[in-house]
Amino acid sequence: MKIRILALLCLGLTTIVSCKEDYLEKPPLDQLSDGTYWTNEANVRTFAYGFYTDYFTGYGSGNTWGNYFSGQALNDDFASGTPPEYTRVVPATGGGWTFTYVRKANLFLSKVQNMEVDADMPEEAKLHWQGIGRFFRGLEYFDLVKRFGDVPYYDQVLDEKDVAQLYKPRDPRTLVMDKVLEDFKYAATNVRAVDGKAGLTVNKYVVLAYMSRVFLFEGTWQKYHLNNAAKAKEYLEAAKWAAAEVIASKKYSLKNYREVFNSLDLATNTEVLLYRQYVEGILTHALMSYNNKEAQTGAPKDLIETYLASDGLPISLSAVYQGDKTIAQVMANRDPRIKETFVNELRPAGVVSASSTTGYATHKFLNESIKDQTIGTLNLNPTDAPIIRFGEVLVNYAEAAAELATVGGAALTNEDLNISINVLRSRPGINMPALKVAGDVAMVGTVAYTDPQKDADVSSIIWEIRRERRVELVYEGFRWDDLRRWKKLEYTDTEANPDINRGAYLKKADFPKISANVVLDMNPADTEGYITPAWKPESQRKFTNPRIYLNPIPQDQIVLYKENGATLTQNPGWE
């Protein structure tokens, strides 16, 4: 039976309930204060749990999803009949411009720093919890920078009357991310390697794994958007180092691919550094249901063709690729992760309830043992959600190492690939040929190759590492951020890239129950061809304005600054 961890979400300064088990020693509620709460490590831990549900959403809860599967649907991994659109107008309010969790992290840090060192809070514990506070502050600022670029940086709790600080100008992106790097370095040094229940509590290796994610993003952003090779190198070195530390610890290893995503209990899964625990009847989600009995937004032809042939070559270069006129051909002689991710049958709309807009349906998150039970339906699913896993750390390492070689860092080596990409390829049940590198050219065995589909502005080895990342992490909420940091949002344009608006090839005569709404090759009259979910010209999604790489700042904040004698600049293109 799952162990339930009940954590109080502590939000106030003077209304925080003590978590001590000796209820007779609790002071009266009207006497609670900072002095009675910030006195021991147990209470500090309880406060820290208040960050978890906001940063570690997993599969979400109830009918509210996290980033898995549809949480980042505006990308080229989904082919919808009505493709989600980019943000078109500046929001009146909201839009993610909030510093609530910056304040919460700074409050946490100030209280811990001011605690006395004693038996209830030894020096080692103070350092650990300061590391935890800086870890969460770093995560929050990373999210803000991803959305808005330049943002005001605060490392202390502000007085509500300090107008100059409350309405200070935006600080440069690089200054903020330098501060984030300082926070992560501190956390990596001081957060305990073991703390709390394994897999449910932030520890040193969780910090390092997130560090690899954060600085891979920012290093590549600095390279592709800002042409800042020096900062790109610094951040990519941080990403590579952090991932290397996790790898060198030898604490994590890979087993079955799908078990990471569809297990009822991830407590013993050696790939998962941190997970969100679900409990039947208490905390559940709806993601599995979407892989079970509901219609899906399906995978496009472009994604399906990303999977290598079983000889390790792109399908356009492989002698063993059989084509795509039937699902059996699509699945034959391919990277086994295609079968781990997608159902081995076509499911066009109208044929079954668990259909797909493209005919390609995913079962990556489906637990077959409970799919016909009540808990396998609606929002009652209790399968655990990985928050951060070793598989991601491995692809983070490989990409950081490859990109470093382009900005003055060490050359990518076969050893780099052997401890990262090739660990993924040798996962039990996968066993794909090893990826090699000669200079900046990809190799399999003795064959050097370049995918004909490769973009001209990246090397063949970086192209292959990006492919590996897409395949390994598909539907885990990374693709939109990856396209943004690579400066590749044009991939999401359905007119310029028609294969992201195509699905499986089929003959309508083979599917008597097929929906009349299934259109082939953009023509409702066709009886044979590729499913085209968004076939109407007015349904196409066009990428025309690079302003969407950054979110607009809400209008009410700009007005509020002006009313207080300050100026908050809008992001380029949103003025």
C-alpha cells in the first residue's frame, strides 16, 4: 500500500501551524509567531513541501493536467484538426507575470538564515535548507526568464512600501541567469545526497538533474538567440558538469521504458530521481484515461518518421525500412521505442472510441493491468508520475557536450556518447546500434551519414542528438521549449511543414466505420492517402512573427508601473 505524505502548505508569516506530534506542547493558535514556528527542522521541512505541487505537477490532479502529453500541445508532435494558435494579443492581466514564489523562496531563505544553530537545527541542516530555498528560487527565476527574458531580480523579501524596488526596471536576462547559476551551485554543494523518503524528496541529485535541464536551455538560448558564445559556453559547461555528476554517482540506471510512465508505484524504479505519488481515491489524475478510452490528438507523420530504422540509420537512408502504407510496415525494423510509445494498430476517427486524429494513437502512459477497471477511466487514475528521470539527464549531457564543441569547449567524443546516448540505446528492450562521432559527423558502425532532412545550420551529430531527445522524451512536455531554445518555432507552421499536418496512410475501404470527417491529402473526396487533420485552408497555423519566442508582459503591469512613476518595457514586437 502506498505511503501517503501529508504536507501542510504554509503560506503566512504568523499563521503557520506547528507540525510537532506532541499536541500537548502546541501553543495556542492566537500565540503562533515566527518565533514559535521557525525553531526546528521539522517545521522548515513542512514549509518546503509547499513548493512541491507547484513545481512538480507530474500528471496533474483530477481533470487538470501537468505538461505530460497535452500540456505543451503547441508544437510539432501533435496534429490537431484545429491546431492551437500562438498568443496573438497582449493579455490585460495575468500571463504568468508574478513574483509570488520568488517572495516565498526569499521568505523561506531569510527565516532559515536567521534560525539559531542548535540541536533542532544544526549547521549542516541550515546549509541544506538554504540550498533547498535557493534551488526553488532558481527554478522560479528560470521559469520567469523562459517566459519573459529580462525580469526584475530580487534576492530578499521586499517591504510593501519600498516603491523603488517594487517597481524597479527589468534586469538583463544574463544577470538573472548568473544569479540562478549561483543558486544552483550553492544547492549542489549543500543539499543532502540523502534526505527524506527516496524519490519523494529533493536531494543533491535532483538539484543536479534540474541544473542540467536549466543550463542546457539557457546555454543554447544564448547561442542561438543572443550569439553570446562566452555565456553559452559557461552555461553549457554547467549543464554538462551537473549531468556528469549524476552519471558518475552510479545511483541510477535504465530498465523498461514504459514502466517509467505507467507504473502504479515508482518507489523502486532506478531511473526515477523524483516522482509524484498518486493514491487511489485520494490523489488521482486523468492522463491514463486519455491513453485508454478517449479520442486523442494524434502524432503527425513527421514525428513517426523521426524514429530511426533498426540499423541505426534514418529511414531515408536505411535498407531495412519497409515504408508506411500499413501500420505493420511503419512498425517493422524500427527503433523499439516506437512500439513502446504508439499502438500497433491504426485508430482513425470513427473506428474505435480511443481513436486518434492521425490514426497513430499513443499508449505510452497506459497501464494495461487496470485499463478496464474504474480507476483506469475518467480522472481516477493512480499511476505515479516521473518528475525528473535519468533518461533526460543522459540526453541533456549529450547535447550539452555536443553544443560545447561549437562555442569553444572540448570536442565531443565517443566516450561522451557512450555514457549518454548509447546508454539509452542499450536500455533493456531497445538495443539500438551505438551512435558514434567523427569530427562533427554522425556514424553508426563504420558508416558516416547525414540525414537528408537535416537543417543546414546544425552538424549531423547535433541533428542526431536532437532526434534522440525527441524520441526519448516524446510527450513529456519538452518539445515546445526545445524548439524555442533552438530558434526553430518555424517547425510548427502547418503550411511550411505539411508533414506535421499529416497522419497515417490508409484506404477508406479498409475501415468501414471510419468517420466521414476523416479527410485524406487535403481532399474530402479522396479514398486513399494520408490523413490530414487540419485540411481547411483557414485552419492552418502559420509562423510569421518571431515575437512569440518571448511572452508579452500583461498590460495592467505596465500601467501599474506608470502610475508609480516607473517604466516597465514591453517585449519586442508586442508594443
